Amino acid sequence: MASALPLGEPAPLDGLLPPSAADGAPDRAFGVYVHVPFCRVRCGYCDFNTYTAGELRGARQVDYADHAIGEIRISRGVLEASGVPARRADTVFFGGGTPTLLPADDLVRMLAAVRDEFGLAPDAEVTTEANPDSVGPDDLRRLADGGFTRVSFGMQSAVPHVLAALDRTHDPDRIPFVVGWARDAGLDVSLDLIYGTPGESLADWRRSVEAVVAHRPDHVSAYALIVEDGTSLARRIRRGELAEPSDDLEADMYELADELLGAAGYEWYEVSNWATDAAHRSRHNLGYWRGDDWWGVGPGAHSHVGGVRWWNAKHPAAYAERVTAGLSPAVGRERLDDPTRETERVLLLTRIRDGIEIPSLHVGGRHAVAGLIADDLVDAKAALAGVLTLTRRGRLLADAVVRRLLEE
């Protein structure tokens, strides 16, 4: 099962936000995240709030789109009653889980509800995640016809033994087909990779990155494997069945990915993300890193508006019960104080290529910049122009950079 929800104060049954949430809202972009919590099988490394058919206990996958649409309708009323000005959604992202386990028509219906309740910006970015074995050409064409603009495939690796260690079920030979089908439908394509899997060599990783380059997606994500407590993978490592990931090997893998992707014309724009150009960066994820507003739809989904963060009931059955009763599905929330918001601002903006303006840092952070340049963690040329941007070495040590920037 997924990790527990965070601690916080109880959310009101009507979901209303404090007046402070409306402050400055017109200056922030607004996105919608739709969580689809279903998976055919549970991957051994996964700690997300997802459920296989045998774990649903009182909820039905076939009813999910109607419940999510119910929350979308509730969300508009909550924002209006809270005094938050109406904004069209600049981005919509369907994540999971495996959103494409639902019929394409269900995903299109949920997107239509977002359009009806909030409106979509003329150039809205609309993405769904998909497992390579969960879609065919007709599904992708239906999604594109229904307003989706982008699909993010969970490729993870091109090497069968690595996929097996991750409990991934798709055939890596299917990747070129799904990429081609998405292209034929007019969708932009992102491929997601994971590195540092137990038993994965640097040569294995090179094979995966070179395969990605050969497929020529518009966008690539590459994340280091994190062994989460309570997962099957963590238990296997604890029993000695698998080796724990090596930090040094993961660093070598990151550097190799950056070299190969850079040579192929991809530019990094966030520590774990590369795109062919600025137009193909994930605008939805950039909204998270820039501290914009978003409404998270679905069981366990998190939302953020104006320094107020809240989260929904975790299990699909509990979520459905609240939405069906016309209640907000939010069960807890927190109001971020100014020091916490500043810490998160530095933490998130430091990760992206556009960086953070040095004059906006507190005195201790500004004084730390010279030492970070000397340690080859921050780009000197960008710093002279007043922007703190990480070098490749700095990206590997991003958390250490943030700690130094936040020191008093």
C-alpha cells in the first residue's frame, strides 16, 4: 500500500479556503492534476497511492470517471466561494497509477469537465501518463481528438532484466510502436526512465539512454531509483536478495545520461528532465517548481492554492463516498508560513535551468554564492548576470547547494 498522508489540520467539510489563498492569484498560473489510482500490477518500487483490482475493497474502477467529474464540479464552487478569482487551466495532467487503464472516453470526459468548469487556455498542455502495454493506436487517436496534446510513456529501461527487477510488465520492443502511434495521432511524446535499479550496470543504462535517443521523443525524464520503506523492493533488499543502489554508480549514470542527451540535442531544464527545446518542457511540472496553483483531483491527490496545501481521502471508496455526498474530499491541509514558503521557493527554483535570482536570496544565501562557484556547483557566468544556475556537478549535489543557500 502507499505511504500515509501527511499530518496537518483537518480540512473543513465544505473545503473552503482561508481568504489568504486568493492573494496574488491572478499572477499565478493554474493547473489541474487528475490522479487515476489504478494499476494492473503493483511494481515492486512503487510507493504511490495506487490500487490493483484486488485492493479496491468497495470501489469500482468503472465508476471512477464520474466521481472525479464530481470533484471537478465541487472544486469550482470551492474556489468561487473562497474568493479565488476564476482562471482557465493552463495545464492538465493525468497521472497515476496508469490513467490509460481507463477507457480513453473516460479520460476525455474528465478533461471535458475541466474545460466546462474552468475553461482551458488556447494553448493548454494536456498530458496523460501511460504504460507502453496499456494503449493502442485507436486509444491515442481518441485522446488526441478529445483534447490531449501530450503522452508520457513509462519506459523505465530498455533492458529486460532491469524491467524484471522493477516488476515492469511491458516488452521493451513495444516502445517504438507506441511512440509511432502517438506521433501519428499528433501527440507530443515524453519517455520516462529510472536508473540505479539493483543489478543494472552502467552498460545497461547506456543501452537504455541510447534507445531513448533513437526513439527521438520531445521530452525525457530520468529519475534515480528511491527505495521506499514498505515496498516489495525494500523488503527484498533488506533480505539480501537484491543489492542496495550505489550512490556513486547513480552519479555516473546521471552524468552519462546528461552527456548522451546533450550530444543528441536535448537540453536539461530541471535536474531530472530534458527537452528538445523550451517549447517541449513540461509546463505542468514547471508550475509545481515555480510555486503556481493547482487543484489535485482524485484519491490522495494534493492541491496547492496561495500557500494553502491540502490532500484528499486516500482510498477510492472513502473518496467516492465523500464526493457522492456532495462534500469536499479533502481530509487535511496545512497553511505554509513565510519561512516554509521561502525554503520551498529556494529548493524548487534552484532545480530548474532558469534558476533563482540571486538578489531575491536572503543575505546568507547571497554570501554563499561565491563559495558555490568556487566549488563548481553554480554557473559563474549566469551568477554574474544575477541568476543562480546549477552546473552538472551542482545538479548531482542540489540538496547540498540548497542547504548552503538557506544557511543564515
